[in-house]
Amino acid sequence: MQDDAMHDDPLVGRRASSGTHIGFPMGSGAGVTLTDVARAAGVGESTASRVLRSHGSFSSKTRASVLEAAARLGYVPNRIAGTLASTGSKLVGIIVPSLANIVFPDLLRGANSVLGKAGFQSVIGVTDYDLVGEEALISSLLSWRPAGLLVAGLEHTPRADAMVRGGGIRIIEMLDTDGAGIDMVVGFSNRDAGRAAARHLIARGYRRIGYVGHDLALDLRAAKRFEGFRAALAEAGLQVAGQMIAPVPSSIAAGRGALDRILHETPDLDAVYFSNDDMAIGGYFLCLSRGIGIPDRLALFGHNGLEVARCAPQPLSTIRTPRVEVGEASARLISSDGPPSIVTLDFELIEGATT
Amino acid sequence: MQDDAMHDDPLVGRRASSGTHIGFPMGSGAGVTLTDVARAAGVGESTASRVLRSHGSFSSKTRASVLEAAARLGYVPNRIAGTLASTGSKLVGIIVPSLANIVFPDLLRGANSVLGKAGFQSVIGVTDYDLVGEEALISSLLSWRPAGLLVAGLEHTPRADAMVRGGGIRIIEMLDTDGAGIDMVVGFSNRDAGRAAARHLIARGYRRIGYVGHDLALDLRAAKRFEGFRAALAEAGLQVAGQMIAPVPSSIAAGRGALDRILHETPDLDAVYFSNDDMAIGGYFLCLSRGIGIPDRLALFGHNGLEVARCAPQPLSTIRTPRVEVGEASARLISSDGPPSIVTLDFELIEGATT
DNA sequence: ATGAAAGCGCTAACAC
DNA sequence: GTGTTAGCGCTTTCAT
């Protein structure tokens, strides 16, 4: 009956709006259907559809009138209907644990830029580092029948794992290659990053090396780095000379506080490995405040290669992770039809001035 | 014909998958329709639908069998179809200019947390500070028939403006109250923030005040702050004693470089107002490197109240903006049915140690 | 080159 | 309390 009401004047509809704006069809946009456009152009629905999607064949004359009608009516295609009628959607789900750490916006940025160019829309989900929350998000995202799913990390609940496997879509796990993936995996080995950090400190001559981290039960990748770190120390006959783990998400304040505490407990450390750059910058700020000489009295090593770490008066020694690149590469795989595979992108150790 | 094929055994279908995983229905998830569930439960489609949405009435016995069937078949509802059949969708579009500056992830975070709790999914769009790109994104997002649109900023192309007005949905413009909104507006006055910064510096006794900013043609809100800043200086009979605008997006490196240059050109500045905290932290790092005494030789003032600014050895004097809160408040308005309105959230001037 | 018609999977009256 | 029946707006054979 909506149709009936609109047959006479398809331009009248929906909005009570006073039509204040100019230069654009009145009562426009939503509400105008392909049927309206077809009728206004004097062609059939399917023809209008073909023209609007530049798919199939039609005369240039038909083309012109359809386009004109669409523009005049302010037609906005309904992708919900389009998706339902055709096969797959142009929605891609992206699941990250947090948005508070710039690492994940970086990942999103990389993914979104590539996806956007390919005509996909990103639907995001934030788990707050909770695997059960992730499961709920996956279920919810799957109900939008996305073309694929990008998710940070390899660890999932059994149900989440089963769901995505049953979804019949491409699933890309990001930022971690230490473990088994479901379908595609794009990232790097956090374990290796931890090892690289340890080897660097050892090579530089440090021996009383401590660790300052944040909640490892939540941040599984930080835990893997720490694991690799300890392994490399052990290979050199060393062990962690002290550790301090703040039971909170990583932050500059947490890093600052944790370094303060570990230096009380273990004053003779000569170097500290931080769970990431946020924590490390906090440590760096503490040293500046306290007048603790870097790197002579204490060396600092981080992880991620954030801008703030690179631009500090003494650039932080750290490992640059290819976050944006991981996002980009992952997004590209959405349209791939190849077999499951693993893409490893290299991290880069930055020898700053803090070691 | 799909239906026909599945009548006999609804569990067989779609996926060629070898069914490697265990503890979950085989050939599951996508592909199983409500019809399948209804049939398996021995009830009608609409009854199954009611049960699954806990809407309408049904016996607890029916409820049990439907739920059992859904679980057994691994049914994942198809929201695309659901949305098309019902009225509005549970998708909300969020448009931000960038993800490279933590300010926008903060905004997203606030919005997404509230949206998620209300059963909405966030579909994001990144404009790269390009209004034409924004227009394209709006058009694209609108085609998903979202329940509403959250967009940073008040400035849009005429077409974009017309489109959202014609969309018949709630539209919330965020982070700026200096100008006319389309529907709802949630934010604060950047002009006032600039004025507050200027007044603070003046009250502290600074007179040779410079400005270090980033590309103002793109960042319209930074431009408004600068405008308010100059106005307040003028009211005190002062004017900007020098300015340096890096023709790039804001960053720590840009702030550092720009301060370096302005100090060459105008060595006798006694204070600098930065377009935001990223730029200001860059300036702060330069001063640390050069041994420029803060605030005696040079005072620094930023904008945003980022964690890095608050945790620095000398906490940066800045203005804390309620980014997360703006996101939260905006998200809450999506479901509102009130008239267009403006919500102003206060910013807070932080008197740090750099002024 | 174009149109008619049959759905896509679900929700929402409306009967029973 | 439950089933039947229309669509939602579009894409897609299949004729013509």
C-alpha cells in the first residue's frame, strides 16, 4: 500500500520535513525503491537494476533515463534487500580486543582502507579482551552474513571456533602466528619478538634484566612475547632478574608505576623489558623524573614502535610491528579463494637510545 | 529447490567441509534457515520466529523444542532477512575523519560500548578528513538502512547534508557545537576551548604567544580553536606573536619539527599554543632535547588531555576533552525519539607543569 | 536489449 | 497459542 500511495507521486513520502534544504529532491532517499525508479524511467525493474549496477546489457538511451530518474528521485539502493536477493554481502566483520591501545586502531585503519576500496563496509566488534564476549560478537556479526571475518588473535572459545568454521566464510586471524589458525593467519611471531628483544639486551651486555608487564591473562600475545623472552634468556644461561606485572590493561601510568615498584624490589636491575611501548614510555618518564640515567644506569626496551617511542628525546629501543600492514594484508585475503594459509610479516628491531 | 533437497535431511547441505571439528553440528550455521528449525521442531515458521525472539506468546513446551532444534542445527539467524522483513535495522553508521589520532578511537569506543549493549552493530567509515569522501561514505552507509548515523563534525557537502536529511533516520553530529546541526549535536565548543587556552596563558603572564598547528584546512575543529584563541588574545589587546602550521596531519614528529622552526623565526616567544596534544608532546620532546626550560623559558599548552600528556615528567597544561563521553552520549541518542537538540559536554582545563 | 516472475529468509498481520 | 499468508526491495534466471 505504500506503493499504491506513491504511484501518483513518488516524490511525496515518509518525511513530514518542511523541505528546507534546496538543490535536492524533496522527501527523498530512503523510501524510494527501485520500482519507483523503473517506473519513472519507463522501464522494467530488472532493467533498472542492470543499469544501476552496470551489469548486463542495455541501450545507452535506457541507461540515461534510468540514471536520470534515480538521481531525480534521490534513489538510495537498499543493500539489505540486495544482499538478501543475491548471494554474499559486502559487509566484513572486524573483531579487536580493544580500541584504547593505538595498536588496534592501526590494524583497523589498514584493514578498512583496503576494504573500503574494494566496496566493503567494516562492521566492528570490541571484545575487551574477553573470549566469551568475543564469542557473542562473532555470533552477532555472523548474523549479518558478512563476506568474511577479521579477528585479532588465535585463541577462541570452542563454540566461537565452531561457529566461524560453520559460517562458510573466509576468516582471517591477525597479529599472531604462534599457534594453529582456523583459516587464514596474518601476523608475526610474538614469541620471536620476545626472543629478539632478549638477544638484543644480552648482546648489549645487560645481565640483570627485569620484566615489567600488564595483565597477561588477558593479553595473550604479550604473554607469548614474555615466554619467548624468557626462553632466549635461558638459552644464554640467564633468567629474569625480577618481574612486575600490573593487574590492569597496559598504559603509560601503569608502566610508570610498575617500574617504580620493581626498582624498589630489585634495585640492581640493569635493563627492563616492557610488555609494550605504552608501558615502556611510562618507565621512560619515570626515569626522566627520577634522574635515572638511561641507558647507563638502566636500559629500557619496549614493543610496537609507536610514534611516541620513536620521537622521544632518547628514542626507545623497541620492535616495530607491522600493524597497518597486517590489517591491509588481511583485508586483501577476504576476497581470496585460495586454500588456508599463513602470511608472516616481519617485525623490525629498532635500536634506539635506551639500550 | 534448496528447500526440496533439504527436506529429507536438513543437516546435509552447503558445505563440502570434511567436518573435522567436533562437539558441534555438522555442515552447520549459515545455510540453516528458520524454516529448517521450525520443521525440525514440528512447529510453524512464525512460532519458531516468536520463540527465537522471545516475542509474542508460545507454550514453554514449544519453546523448548524450538530452542533445542535451533541449537542442534546450529541455526544462526539471518539479520539481513530479518531487517528487510521488519522495519529498522540494528546497524548504526559511525563516521570519523581518521583512526590515526587516538581521539577518534576514543570516540568510537564510547559509542560502540553503548551501542553494543543496546544490540546495535557499528559500521564504521573513515573519511581521511575529506568531505567528499565523507559524502561517499554516507551514501554507502545509508544503503545499509542503518538505525542512525553518528558523524564527527558539523561540516558536510550539500549533497551529504541532503542525503542524511532524506534518510529519515537519527543523525548525531559529534565533537563540535560551533555551528548549526542537522538533527542532534553532541560535543563542546572548540572555539571556547581555544579561548580558555588563551585566557589561561594570559592569566599566567605570558605575552609573546605563538601558535603551532597542523593542516587547518582539513581539521576544521582545530581551526575553530585557533579562531577562539586569537579572539581571546585580541580581547586582551594581544595577537599571535608567531605561528607555524605544518601542512600535514598532526603528529608528534610534526609538532617537534614545527616548534623547532618557529623558534628559529621567532626566538623570543614565551609560550606556545599547540593545535593538539600530539603536536604539543612533540614540542615538549624538542624542549627536553634542546634543554629549553619549561615553563620559564617557554610555556607549552595543548589540547585533548591525552594520557601521554598527563603522565609526562612535567604534565602538559592542556584541555581534557570528553571524547569517550561524547561517544556514549551520542550512542544513547540513536534510540531517542525527541526533537533535534544539542548536548554540550564540558571540557576541563588542566593546569599542568608546562605553563 | 528488456520484462515477467520467482524467490532470498524473515517478520507481521491475521485467522483459527 | 499457533499456523497461514503476504510481502520487505532487490537480483536473477528465463523468455521474448
